[in-house]
Amino acid sequence: MSAAAFPETLPAVLAGPILRRLEPQRLVLWLVGSRALEPVLRLTTAERNREFQLRGDACRILPLGQHAFVHLIDLKLDEPLPLDQEIAYDLLIDGLGIADWAPHLLYGHERLPAFVLRSRIDQLLHGSCRKPHHRAADGLLCADRLLAAGPTPEQRPALLMLTGDQVYADDVAGPMLRAIHQLIERLGLFGEQLEGAVVADSEALFRHPAGYYHRADLLPALESNESLRERFFGGARKPIFTSSNAENHLVTLAEVIAMYLLVWSPLPWALVDPEMPELDADKRARYQLEEQRLAGFREGLPGVARVLAHLPTLMIFDDHDITDDWNLSAQWELTAYGHPFSKRIIGNALLAYLLCQGWGNDPDAFDVLQDDLGQLCAERDAAGRLDSALLDALIDRLLSFNRWQYVLPSTPALVVLDTRTRRWRSEIDLKRPSGLLDWEALSELQQELLDHPSAIVVSPAPVFGVKLIETVQRIFSFFGHPLLVDAENWMAHRGAAQVILNIFRHSRTPGCYTILSGDVHYSFVYQVRIRHRRQGPTLWQVTSSGVKNEFPRRLLDLFDRLNRWLYAPRSPLNWFTQRRPMKVTPLTPEHSQAGERLWNSAGLGQVFFDEGGRPTRIYQLNADGREPTQFLEDRDEQAAERSVLSQH
């Protein structure tokens, strides 16, 4: 695409609107404009039409560049909106509605997008791990097809829950990084100085010969157990699962912001032309392959944007939103936060998460940061870059911030866990994996759950995972190599494991739990009961991963088969697991060929709940177009369970 082919003027809205936290008396929407906007929101119900001028606290605006302004619409309503009815909405920009400035957000003959506020969560969609250049199709388009079919208000999912790795800041394709840099220039996203780096500032980083596929070479080495390059950028291969692939790791805040725009909206792609930079032969071949895969990703972005404009969407980070193995162990933290450059990289990704994801989950939680955010965006140095002192001070606050988790006051209650920043560090060996929640956070979780009849808990990593894989991780951790196998599971830390299992067994916590998870790049469902307690809670571990990612197929088949052999119900190996007081029953994917329990297909999970908050039907919607895969109880297991109950 030649320069003349680019539009002369920028679109008023670059990304969004994305529906975030929606409640009868509060609507939260997110968008990015090319300038500060004064939007007008119109709501249309069967009973009346309402119009709202969005100013002040109802539309908070932060400039991130000369032509990039994040808008968080947070409208509080005096009168509640109706439940279980379609509510059409329009967002007027300069007097023009969505049909004028974003017609790709409309389905079929729709004149306006619409949402539904469900009286209870009787159905939801969930998923994690959306890597743009993965060969799999985009699972968010499963939701687009579902909504395009025209479901009634009662048939629509109550929400879309994204359970981690919405972006891969640490694994970026060459063509994507090229597009990011062009978008930064086109929008004038603010640069920054880089302390402790080989390059002095963001402009020098973009020009450096190592800027594409060799970014690890720009990192200094630290005198510690391992170099910062190895610890932070994962230069060592991890042969058990996958190899780290961080040659294009994002560094600056502008890079991460541009990434968000390019993965959530088709409009910024019209502003860039990612031509191949100078590369050697091997890298040219890789660039071309990634370019092909990104072409398919780009084609699906109008559908992705439609989904986000129609379904309330909640999010929580996992590691790749920031960097691989983020806060894996106390040693990792000491190394990564002990150098100003790596600390800045982590902080930039976390700040971008706040602006593009976290803010819309629970706006009130971030009020304490508003002054710091406003000052950072308003004050720049003589070269027009972000003020380094202000940016570093804000990053320090973010690294100690402890309100990333949140609770949705729904029926059943939705409790979303931050399993990344409130870790229970090992007191035995700094290299050992940290617990996913510390004692204080687990105590808060128990208080949130008290006296609820049922609850949906979002844990990015499964609480009940595949025993064989967890055993492999435990062995590598014992020998001091947790990084080689991504040893991040609930059972990796004895204290955290014991407390979370005790919470599930507590007499005043819910009678049934559904745990939604992602992270692992395959999908499975377990039903869990406490042994020898007829009145104990029933749990469902529902894992859907990834949205656009998959596990190496042959390796997963091997793990699945070995796990079924080694950890069969009567296997003595079960006595060596921390979950031995619990009976874990896998559900079987209906399309499995040979009794597989693990389903390896990119897509989205879909869960239906009864009035008591218990899952009744659980599906994986397959991104490749195959019919949905339902997870079914084993008939022999059901018969055995009924036999045991009848004897008592």
C-alpha cells in the first residue's frame, strides 16, 4: 500500500466501543479516539428512548499520543434499565451514529447494536490465549456466528469472560511489530526514555538493527544466577512444552497500546502498511509465514469488534499480557524487578493492561490512580516524550497495587481472581514456584464466598489440572528448573494448595462452584466431589484454552493417554497428590476418538447453568467450524455413583 492510499484524515474512533461492565444502573464502555471526543449515548428500550451527554466523570479521557485518546465511559443511571430485554444503543460522534462511522459493528439489517442485561448468569462464554499469528482460526468468531444467528434475549450469553492472555506482549510476529511501529508514528503515540538499556529511548529502539527478531540482544546481563536476558526473555528452550519465542518482545508503552488497537479493531490496519524490513533469509521466510497468518486474523477483526460491541466483556490478565512466567518465583521477581530496563518493560505492559483491560472491569478500584494517570499523560519532556520520573513512580504504584481482582454482584456471584500479583512466595527456596494466591488473598476469597449458594470463580490457571503434567512440573521444580516447564499450577505450592482446597470444603462456602480457567492451550472439564461427604460441595473445573492457540497435538495425545493410565481411579499414584480427599471425575468430549479427556481445538467455552447455579451443559465452540463439542459424563461413572448413593 502506497502512502497515497492511506486516508488523509484519521477516523474519529480507532477502536471500540467495547461493552465492559454493564449493570442496570451503570454502563461502562471503552473506546479509543483519534482526538478527545464528546460522545452522546442513546439508549432505546421497548418503553422509552433516553439520551445522555457524556462529560466529566461520565467520560474520562486520557491522551496517549497526539492522535490517540482512551475514553472510559462510565454512566451511572438514576433509573434502572430493564432486565432480559434487548436494549439498542448508539454512540453519536459529531452528530453521526455508529451506522455512519462503524457499520462493521452491525449485524445483518441492524440499524443499531444492542445488548441484554441478564437477570442471572444462565449462560456465558469464556476463553483465554489469543495469539494473532497462531495458525488456528480466531475463536472469538464463534461468538460472532452465535450472535449473527439472531438469538432471543433469553438465548444470549450473559457475558463473555476472557480469562487471560488477551494479548501476547512477549510473543509478537514480525509483521505485527512492523504495523505497531507504523501505527505509533501515524498516531504520534508518546515515546519514552529507557534507563539501563543499550538504546537511549524509544526512537532509538525502533531504529536499532536488532529491533526485529533480535530484541533479546538489547538486554544487559545481570550478575545473578541467570542473566536477565535468559530470565526475562526466556532465551532457553523449554523442550517439555514449547520454546520461548520472545525475539520481538514489546518494550515501550506506545508499543503495547498500539498492539491493543491492532488486535481489537480493523480500523487501525487501514492506517499502516507493514512492509518487510531488511532481514536474513531465515527471518524473511518466517516473516512471510507470519504475514499469511496475520492476514486471516485481520479478516476476522470486523467480527471480533462486533462481538465486543454486543456482549458485556470482562477480563483478567495472565502472564503473556505482561511477559511469560510473570512472577513465577521469588527469584524471578528479584531478577526482573532488580534492573530498571526490565522493570520498565513489565510496568509498561501492566499500565497498558490497566488502560485497556482492567479499568473497564471495576472502574472504582482505580480511582486512587486517577491523579497519577492524568499527570503522566499531561506532562512530557522537552522532546515530547513521557516524563520518566512520573512513569517510573506510577509503575512503582502499579507493582504494589492489589485491586486487580473483582467480584460481579450477579446470580450466581462471579469472583475473578488475580493469580499473578498476590503470590505466596516460597519460604524454602527462592527458585521454587510461588503459590498463585498468598494467605491474605485466599482469606479475602473465602470472605467473598461465604453464604453464597453457588459461585463462579475465575482462576486463569486451573485449580484442578492434569495430574501427569503437574507431576512433571513438580519434578522439574524440585531440581530447581521451574522455568523449563512453566510450573505454574495451584498444586505447585503446598500452602496455597491446602488453603484453596480447605476453602472449597468449608461448611459456609457455596454448595456448588464452577471454576473457569484457561492458560493451558487445551480444554477439559472435571466434576469434583469431596470423598465420604454426601452433603459436601460439588465443583466443576471448566477449562477452555485457547481462543487462538493450541497445544502440540501429538504431545497432548501422549500426555492424555499416559495420564489415564497412570492416574486411573484405582491407581496408587493418586495417594501422592494433594487432591486425594477429593474425587475428580473427568467429563468426556463427545467427539473424542479414543477416550481422550483433553480437547485440543481453538475456540470458546460455553457453559449453561440451572437456577441453582449448577452447570447443565458445557461446550467447546470450535473455531475451525466443526459443530460444538459437548463434555459428557461417563455413563459407567454415573451408574457407579447412583449405586453408591443407593447403598447409603
